[in-house]
Amino acid sequence: MGLTYFKRFRMEFDLANAALPAPLVPPGYELLPYSSELLRQHANAKFQSFRSELDANVFPCLGRRDGCLRLMREITSRAGFVPEATWLCRFRNPESGRPEPVGTIQGLEVEGWGAVQNLGIDPAHRGRGLGSILLSRAADGFRAAGLRRMHLEVTTDNSAAVRLYERIGFRKAKVVYKAADVAGV
Ligand SMILES: CC(C)(COP(=O)(O)OP(=O)(O)OC[C@H]1O[C@@H](n2cnc3c(N)ncnc32)[C@H](O)[C@@H]1OP(=O)(O)O)[C@@H](O)C(=O)NCCC(=O)NCCS
């Protein structure tokens, strides 16, 4: 193991701006507001979304199913948890007829800011507007909770995510570094 520093952008969005642009929910998908019965489904969506991604190096818990469940428990039990900004996306599999969790976003209030946590869409469901839709729901939730600004952190090499955030109107505010123990380094 060796300590590696990951370069990340802090990106910010003024919630006084117009509502975030969001595509319509595509057929077959549904969005569910947070409830504690959905905690495991959020964890599963998070695991599928992050298991093969860069951020699983930065935050090793994201690369493990039990780590994602632990993280969901930790986030939802914090004093600043914002359930209104926490959404699950499910896809009704036409073969099984069962709803599968395919996307998640969670919100926290940190020092008066809405802090977006772990937006993730299962790789098989990307490029359909679901990430944009979840961000827009989180923004509405932060607004409903009385917050005026939201921010997030994204690894600078995560170009798909940075592009999405900039297209939606987030601005890069500063660069921060996150230290992580990475196997093989
Ligand atoms: C970042 C992430 C959440 C984006 O999710 P997504 O559902 O693919 O996002 P969207 O579909 O809203 O946008 C992605 C692209 O699809 C395009 N798109 C959106 N709706 C579309 C549609 N109906 N048809 C075709 N393309 C569409 C968007 O314009 C966007 O294009 P771009 O790549 O040129 O920016 C996803 O890639 C992911 O989970 N990554 C791994 C986890 C991660 O790194 N999360 C971010 C942590 S900070």
C-alpha cells in the first residue's frame, strides 16, 4: 500500500439560479424519494455504479458492497442528512418485471451548503439523462430544505462527471487533494 493524493475539484452551484435543466424520466425508469426501507437499494445502486470506477480507489468503501451499505448508514444517520435531496432511480426489468436499483444520490447539509454525495448511475444505464435528473431532484430537495447553495467534490480525471456538472451550471471553485491508500502503489 502507498499513500496517493487524488486531485479533486470542489464545484459549486447557486440554488437561486433557475431550476436545473433535467430531461424527462425515460420509459421503464422510476424515481423514489428517500425512505429508510430503500437504504439497501441505495447501497446496491451505489456499489454497481462505483465498483469499477476511479472513485473506488479514492474511497475504497465504494468498491465493496458492504462498504456501500456502511456508507449509506453513515450518511443517513448524520445530523445534516437531507432526505429531500436523496433519491433512488429504479429500472423495471421487462424480463423479470422486478424493479432494479440503478442510480442514487444523497444530500447532506454542511455549514449551510447542500453537499451532494456519491451521485452514481449503473454503467448499463448511463447516457440517458438519469444522472442529470437525479442532480436536479437533489437541487430541488436542497431548496425545499431552505438551502441556497450546493457543492460537490469530483476527481479531476473523472471527465464524464465534470462535463455533466459544468453543462448543468456548476462552477469549479477550487482544487482539493484527497489522500488515499492505494494497493500496488
Ligand atoms: C457521472 C455519471 C453519474 C453520469 O450519469 P449519466 O446518467 O450517464 O448522466 P447523463 O445521462 O445525465 O449525462 C451523460 C451524457 O449523456 C448525455 N445524455 C443525456 N440524456 C441523453 C439521452 N436521452 N440520449 C443520449 N444522450 C443523453 C448527456 O448529454 C451527457 O453527455 P456528455 O457525456 O457529453 O456530457 C455516471 O457516469 C457515473 O455514475 N459515473 C461513475 C460514478 C461517478 O464517478 N460519479 C460521480 C462522482 S463525483
